[in-house]
Amino acid sequence: MPRRNKWMHLVAGVVAGVTLGVFLKLCLRSSSRTSIEICPEADKVFAPPEPLALIGLKQEESIQNSNRTLLFVGVMTAEQYLGTRAKAVYDTWAQDLPGRIAFFSSEVSRAPGLPLVPLRYVDDSYPPQKKSFLMLLYMYDNYGEKFEWFMRADDDVYVRGDKLGDFLRSVDSRKPQFIGQAGRGTTAERDALALDYNENFCMGGPGVLISRETLRRVAPHVKYCLKHLYTTHEDVELGRCVAKFAGVSCTWSYDMQTILHHNSSGAAAYTGRLKKREVHRAITLHPVKDHRQMYRLHTYFKNLKIQDLRETTLDLHREIATSLREMEVDQEQVPNYVLPGDVPLFPVKMGQPGYLGDNRILGAPIDFNRYKPDSIKDVIPFEFISKSIYSMSHSNPKRRIESPLKEALDDVIREVMEIINAPSRQRGRVIDFNELLYGYTRLQPLHGVDHVLDLLLKYRRYRGRKMTAAVRRHAYLQQSFTATEIRELPMGDPPPFEDPEILEKINSKHSLNDYEDFDEPSPQPAGFLELGRLNVKEAIESGIMKIQNNLPKVLKWSDDDYEYPIYDRRIYFILPLMGRQEIFARFMKNYEEIILKSDEAVTLIVVLYLDGKNLQDYRSAEALLDHYNDMYGKDIRIVHMGSTTFSRGAALTEGLKECENDDLIFFVDVDMMFNHISLRRIRINTVKYNQVYFPIVFSEYNPDVVQGEDYNKFKGESVVTIPTRKFYKSDVPKTDRELADLKYSKEINDDFGYFRQYGFGILSIYKCDFLRVGGFNLNIKGWGYEDVQLFETLIKSNLTVYRIADESLVHKFHSVDCDKNLEKSQFLMCLGTKASTYGSEKHMTYYMLNHPEVLWPEEVNKKGAS
């Protein structure tokens, strides 16, 4: 009896264990590689999706009556990639397919929002042979008669739907086709792959295309192929199955390596420069391991599509212009021309949404003489391009080719080579670009860019009598401007998600959309009435503004004259200062008339250093600032640096400590003059998290040179001709604000100064953006260079650097003393600034001709001795 009980207990334990194991297998599933969670109730009652509804295909749609039944793409993915790679595919190239798409994963996979097919009895183990064959069977059973072509794709491939559609329409899908990048494996693998001498396979990574006829022949034999696997390579076994039951092998075509492109760089593939021939020629690109790069690729190809559409619009404008000329229609009548039937040729007029552009300009024929100058001054000369660029109109006659021009030439040459090689397949030859020997280029602001290029090419014929030869070709090219479009940019959008502050907000579950608008109110005083610094009127206005800012948007009052609130945003001027009391007094006079008297929302922060040679200047600066504080009661602050060694970068960094992260900062010099227009541009052109403003200021020449006789006339001439500023009388009285602007505006003339293109010291930026890029290099001492390094850092960041000539910002002339103890780069930069601010080319020419001993000292000395 005891023995029987023992065996009964053993059997009962086994039965209970098996029952528990089955239960755990059914009701527990792996949510990741490291954790297990209980099956949700929804998974227990999961119903497989209806195939046609899953991909948005209507029952009546067929190959004959729909333009989205050319191709069905089956993407093999895994549960762990549904939220990254699969979602990126569905968000990007899947939307542009000439057909439909579905994702195939393990039976426990769920992804709301994706057309996902969880294959029964399939897991995410590797190799995915079962997943691949059952996916083909699902395609055949549910969509076999609905599409012409079927594609097997991975979730790390990018597909260009428009080019793929053009390619597939050129191939007969009624025949058995098996298209892909053919392979036979490496030499070491050939024996293991068990392929005959005439067998190959389509490599799965770049994608495999199967015609409807091929799928019809293979799909019924999927189970047989699964039971007769020779290797663990899924693409090899698929090729073997297709060869056995469809009687076709993968296409032996050299073009497939270009069309279905595989990059052997692994995870680094397509993460660098995309302007490459192989990228532009490819239909599929593999592998895209980082799903974020999928969005980058998609944006790039969308831009190319926009460029093609713009070129098409130009062609249409030219055809319209040609037709109208044949009809002898006067150019002035073109915008209002009416076709027969009272149909306007251009229904949308200038200034209205949907305006198609000026046909007189956009329809100009392709001709180097389409621009007609009115005078010799209007003639636009060509610039010569060789290893350098030579120009007669530039201040630097010989210079290196700038990056924008270099990139533009690369684009032009690439497009030219694509045009030349378009018929290569038919002609059995390929022409490769070798070198740009020389060229000419000019920019016509009204029409576009003209190029004349001498190209060294390599001609290779691979059909018939093979040969290779070097050839030269001249290319005469025009890049035409299309119609101007204006779009509103977001101002004050949240920073990128990789920003630590945003990551912190996400982790603390704070909303990312707490921004009502970019014109958020500036911080208000802590108390309702701060009578210590505000007068009664200002205190009342401050209180009213505080009440208004706390109202809902719909309750805020406004009138027709109300300016956009961005124009009232507070600016924090940060001014480093050491000595130079007279110049500082001039700056404060400018500050008083533009800001203090007009009640502008500006705070001045003066970072004051003690000059050991001029102790009185330190006390005078303090007294002057106290005087303005007492007179106007405005926010003027002093940061005392004492006798520490002067460093502009350190001074600006100390001044920043007085500001909050969301404050708008303007780095200014004591030699700068500004007006109300300057403030307006600072506020408009600086966008938090998006854009910084580096104005190109107008720098005055030495007034002694500008007014000096030696610099403006030849010796013996009696008349000095200096352009003078012309004021035009107006019957309209000017406001105090306009008069102040005129007082601190200077005439912009080549004889008086120049726009300092290579000056980077004046900057407008939000403090949070300044901190994100790391700020100044505080190891730099003495004159300059810290601003250049900051500029280079901002260029490399994800912030847009906005530069434009701003005539409202004038840098007053002052002599520059270059300390020989500076580092070499700083010293050379200082000398360059000193030379450029001395005078114009005209002034220097007069001086040299009036003083030949400067140019030819030896010859003059010899003449004097003789």
C-alpha cells in the first residue's frame, strides 16, 4: 500500500506540473528580454485582424481600377522594434508607396496604430526562416489577386516609393520574376550553403521583389520548403524554394547593386553626408540601424522631391511664356490674360494665397543674356574658379572657394553627370566625373546662377569593344530661381528632446506644451507695488499688466494698434568695461535717448574692471551709472570685477549670472551706437531654442583718413570731394523717437566705413541657449578670439545662426593697439582688424599714389640721392 501511494503521488505531481507549465506558457509572455509580465485580458481574447481592413484596402479595389495596388510590402520585424524601427518605417516611406504595407512579427506582438500581423506559432528567434515563409503564405492567401508585385523587406531598409513604382511598371508582373541583389555567399560559405554552380539567392537586406506569378507558384509549397531547410540563412532558403517551384533564380544584373543598395558600413551607414551618387541612384537603402536616421533620410528625399517639383514649375512657366510669345501677347498683359471661355490664365493675383509667381521672370528662356543691364554699373561680372576663386568685385580678389559655392558646384556637377549617364544602359558606356579644371560663375539676383564649367571626365565603354579614355567637356548651365515663398517659423518652440532640462521634465511627467506662445510675459516684480524703484505711474502700469497676464487669453483686452507682444520683450544688455570714460559717457548718452527716455524694456548690466593706469575712470563710471539710476529709476546694474585681468569672455559670463535662463541677452561693446530699430531686430531675429542673431555691424573708418586730403585727392588738386549726407525736407513732423533714431543713424557709404563681416563680438542669444552650447572658453586671455570660438560652436550646434548687415548698429572708430605678447592667432587677428578699420581701398590708393616712397622706397631714395 505505501508503494502504491508513492507512485500515485508521483503521477499526480507530474500531471500537476505539466498542467501548470501549459498554463504558464499560455498566460505568461515575455515583454522584453529580461522581464515577464502576465498576459493582459485583451491578449487572451485577441482576434486576428481582418486582412483587407488591416491595410485599408476596399473589397472592390483591384489591379484594374486602383492606382494603389501595384505593390504590397511585407516588413519582417520583432516585438522589440515595433515602437522604433517599425514605427519609423510606417511614418516615413510607407506613406509614399504605390500600394500597401503590413508588418509581420511574433504571435504575441501588439502595436496599436500599426498594420501588424502577429503570425501564429511564430516567435522572434533568429534566424527568421519560419517568419519569412509564413509571411509569404499570408500574402498569397489574403492578397494574392489584389496586387501585381510583392516585396519582402526588413525593418531597417528605406524604400523610395516613387522610384520603385517607376521601376516595377517597366517589368512584366505576369511572368515569374525574382528580383533582388544576387549573391552566392562568400568563398568560405559556398559549401555550407549547398548551392549548385548555377544557383544563387537574393540577399534579403536591401529587399526582394516577387511578381504575382512567382508567388502563385511558390506559396502552396511553403510547408515543404520549411521542412527541407539546408542552412540557417533565411534568404538562401527562400531563393532555393523559388528556384525549385517557380523555376527562376535571382536576377543576375549589375544594376541591382545600385538600385537595391547595401552599405557595408554597418551601424554607421547613411549617418554621414547624403549628397552622394549611390544615395541618389538607389531605390532601397540598407541598413538604417538607428530609426532616427530613417526620418533624416525621409526629409532629405522629400527635399529632393520639392526641388524636382520646383524645376517642373519653371518648365511650365517657360512653356507658357513661349506660347504667349507665339500668340504675340504683350508681356504687360500676361498677368491678366484671359483664355477662351473667360478662363483667366493666372487666376490668383500677386499678394493672394496660391500666387504662382511672375511669369515674366520665371518664364524667361534659358539664356545667358536674359538679364539686360541698364548701365555699365549694372553689369554682373563672372568670377573665375580654379583651385581658388578670383573676383574683380570682391574685396578679396583671390580667395578660397567658400563652402556654399563648393557645395553648389558639387550639386550641379552631380546633376550634370546624372543627365549624361541617363542613356548609359542603352549605349553600353559609363562616364565618370574626374575633376573640375576651371570654370566661371556669376549670381544674377533676379534670375539665378550662371555656370561655365570645364570638366575632365573618364569615358568607359563596357559593351562591344571595351575601352577607357579621358575626355573634356564644357558645360553651360543655369540654375534658375523659382517663385518666392514665405512661411512662418515657430518662435520659442521647446528645445530638442536630448536637452537635459527637457529629459528631466519628461521624467517628472511635466507637459512639453506649457508654452502658450513665444510672447510669454517677462518676469514681474515680486511685490504688487515696488515704490522703491518705480514711480507711481510705473507701479500702476506694472500692477495692471500683472492682472492682464493672469487673465485667460479670451479675456485679454487689445486694440487695432496693439503691436505683437514680442516687440516688448525685455533685453539684457551686457557691457564689459575697463577705463575709456569718455567713450562710456558717449554710450550712456545713446542709451539714455534711445532707452531711458522712451521707456524701452531693456536692462543694462555693466561688468566693470579697475584699470590700474586710470583709477579715476572706475569711480567716474560708477558715478555716471548712479546718476542715471537716480534720474530715471530704471534697472541698471553693476558687476564689480575689481583689478582682475580683463577678459571679455569672463566679463560677459559674469554678467550672465544676473539673468534668468529664459532672458534675452545682447552682448554689446562700448563703441557701439544703436537705435530703436536695433532693439526691434534683436527681438525679432533671436528665437529661443531655435536661432541666435549675429548682426554684421557697420564699422567706421578713421575720421582723419576719411577727411584727410592725402587720402581723397591727388597732390595739386584744389577740390576735395567727400560725399555728404543728404537730408530731404518733409512736411510730416517727426516724433521724438524718429528724431532719436536719425541722430544715432549714420550714412552707409563705402567712404565712411564697411560692414564688418568677420566680426563676431556682437551677439543676441537667450541665456538657456548660451548655456546649452557651453558658453565662452574662459582660458582665452587678452584681445579677441573667444567670440570666434563661440561662433564656430554655435555653427556646429542645432541652433540656426542668423547673420545680416544691420545698418542701425554702428561701431565708432577707435584706434586698435595689438599687444605683441598675444598668442599668434590673436595677434594676427588684431592686426587684420586694425588694418581694415583704417580706411577704404580708395583712400589707400590715393595715399600710395601721393607717397610713392611707401611703395618704392629704394627707387625714391636713389632719385633723391642722384
